[in-house]
Amino acid sequence: MMPGIALKNGGLRAIGRQGGRAIFAFTARSLQQISTLVITLLAARFLVPAQYGTYSLGIVFIVLVQTMTYTGFYQFILTAKEDDAAVLSTCFWLIVGLVSAASLVLALAAYPLEWMFTAPGLGGVLVLLALIQPLASIGAWSSAALLRRGEMTLNFTIMFAQNLVALVGGVALLWLWHSLYALVAFRYLRVISGAILFAVLGRDWPDLVFHKNLAGKATAFSGGLYGSRLLNFLARYAADLLLGMFHSPAAVGLYRFGNRVATGATDVFNQPMSNFAATQFGSAARRDADLATPLARFAGSITLLSGLVGALIIVFAPDVIALFFQPSYLPALVVTYAMALRGAAGAGQMLVEPAFAALGRTAWVMMFDMVSTVISVAAIFVVSPFGLEALAWTQAAVVFCTTGWAFYLLRRHGRIRIDGAARNFALALVLSLFYGLALHIVYGQLSLHLQTGKIGILGIGLVTATIFGLAILAVAMRLRVFSLQAFSG
């Protein structure tokens, strides 16, 4: 074989392996969001909005506890340059202790919260979900340990198996048991299966060692991140809490369903990409590499994927909800539209934390989230009397504006070049808009001229959307807006 041909074949095999690893890593990361979205859709089929709203209120408070699991000390594990054994052992006790304390507080507050929101069943849901959070924190620590050692494939394999078990088991539970406690059981299944898999396959066990100096450094590093996540939580869930306090669990159910349909679909991409970004920025920081490269890579890739999914949701959501769910959920459609666009506009917000964490300047993350939260919550207070539509569109507008501010902070205070990131962000929005308009026109023509019934037209429309989407991704790769290198870490 000619040397040039052998070199070319070797390059193609390397690209193929990279693509295969990227697809598997992305699938493992995104399956959690897929399983949550599927369970949400089933809940909308079997439960009334008031029941789903009660569960949604419970999840709001559990998300607050989970912010202590996958940030702060978790990111310190990924970025710290100290000895592996010392970092892992100390951070284990920090993570588990913090989450256990937060879970205890939540369990004690469960029934007062049920009374405050006038939501029967909320207290029991909160107690049950709080009890499982310390075990979930151990799984998070195990995942961080694997990523720090570079065992990416094993970490993704465990995550894939865990989320597949949760998806299959959760569907079976809800299909056979039409209760909000089936949703609680789904959460238990995910946490317990993950803990078993990490213990058996990861084989990471903490030493009975706690380094006070290292704990102090980890706490100083993590304080700003925990504060920023708390503020981000308020910005994201203030609408749910206000609807629950001033209206009813049914209003929360409608809002959360519309929000979940959109954000659940976009989070299939955004949550894995956020984790990939944290790992890659942390790795670049340990090597003293230029952070402008991963910033541009993720700004384009996150925005394009979120934009394509958002366009898909806007075009197909009306027919999907009308065909498969209870009519009582149709008022949530306007929330779905706004949240789909919000997902495409949030790349800057997502990248502030991993970038400044890699630089060791987490106070700027706290400051960014503090200002963003004040603006978001103030806007929610002002527009909430005007209904779900005003509430949803206001949040989308606020996210778009704060993304621009995020890029400014990264350039001014992070000293990171943002020209590549801004270019990729803008081009990704243009490509997503073109995709959405083309899909809307084609699907409209299919609905007018085909006589195969609504489900048949929907199926053909989804196939068409997939073909269009692959074409857009190919164009984006040629323009270097989208990169497979983002799918690792």
C-alpha cells in the first residue's frame, strides 16, 4: 500500500474513532435528559396538571440540593493541580457532608412547604426525594474521580447504563402506576442504579483522610460557584415558585410542562455540553492552554444544537400535544415556544461558569449570576400578573441579553478572546433560523397536500426535519461553527 494512501486511511480511521467516541459520549450524557423528557410526556398523558404540578414543585427544591452536587467541589476535583488521592478523599467528605446537611434541612421543611403552597402530597414527595440525595452525591463524586483520571469511556458507559435502566424502569412504573409517586420511584431507580454501577465498575473508594488546608482551598474556590448556582436556581425557578404561591399547583403544572417540553429537549444537548465544557476548560487550564479555543468551539456547537432543537419544537409541538396528551395541557404551548428560543440564546450563560472556574476567578461567576438573577426575578415579578405568555417571553428576552453580557465579561475580566465565540454564536443563530423557516414551510405544505392522517404527516415531517438537520450540521462543520471535538471530556 502506498504510504500516502495508508496515511489517508489512518486519518479516516482516526476521524471515525473520534466521531464514534463523540456520539457515544453525547448519547451517554444526553440519555438522562431524554429519560426525564419521556417521563414528563408520560406524566402529561396519565396525570392531571395539578398532580404534575405538585411533583414539579418537589423537583424545584431537589434541584436546589443537586446544585451542591455537580458544581463547586465537583469542579474543584476536575481543575485542582494537587495530588489526586488528597483531592479525591477531601472532596468526598466535603460533597457528601454538604449534600447530607442540605437534604436534612429540606426534609424538615417538607410539610411546612406543603402548607405554604397548598399542595397536598408535596410533603411526602419532598421527604422521599431528600432521603436519596446523599447517595446521589456519592455517584457524582465517583464520576468526577473517573473524569480526573481520564477514564472517559468508563464514565460514559456507567452513565449510559444508569440512564437506560432509569428510562425503561420509569416508563414501566408510570405506565402501570398512574401516580405522582411513580415519578418519585423513577428518581430512586436512577440514583440507586448509578450508585451500584459506579461502586462495581468505577471502584473508587475514599481514604479516611481529610486535609484541612486543601479543604479550605476547595471551599474558597467553590464558594462563588455555589452562590452563582443558587442565584441561577432562583432565576430559573422563580416563576414556578410564584405561580405555586399566588395561583395553584395546576398553574405550576402547565408552566412546568411547557417549560419541560422545550428545555427537556434542548437540555438533551445543553446539559451534556455543559459537562463537556467544564471538563475541557479544566483540562486546558491545567495545561495553561488558550481558553479562546474551547470558548469558540462550545459557543457555536451549543447554540446550533439548541437552535435546531428549538426550531423543531416550535414547528411540531402543536400537533404533538394535540395528538398525544390531555387537552388540559394545550394552554402550555406558548410557554413551550418561548422556552425553546431561550435555550438557543443561552450559550453565553452556560460558558461563564466553566471558563471563570478554569481561570480560578469564580467570584465573577457569582457576580454575573447575581446581576442576571436580580434582573430575571424582577422581570418575573413585574409580568407575572399578565399570565403565562408574558412570563415566558420575558424570560427568553432576559436570557438573550445576559448572554451578550456574558461574552463581555469573559473578554474584559477573563482576558479571553471572544471574536471566534461571537462569530460562531451569530452564525449558529442564522443557521438555526434558516432551518426553522425551511422546516415550517415544508411541513405546512405536507399538511396541506398529504392525505395520510395527522400521525403519518407528523412522521414524514420528522424524517424531513432529520435530513434538513444533518445538512445544516454539515454546512456548520465546513464553516467551523460546529465541532465534534466539543463532544468529549
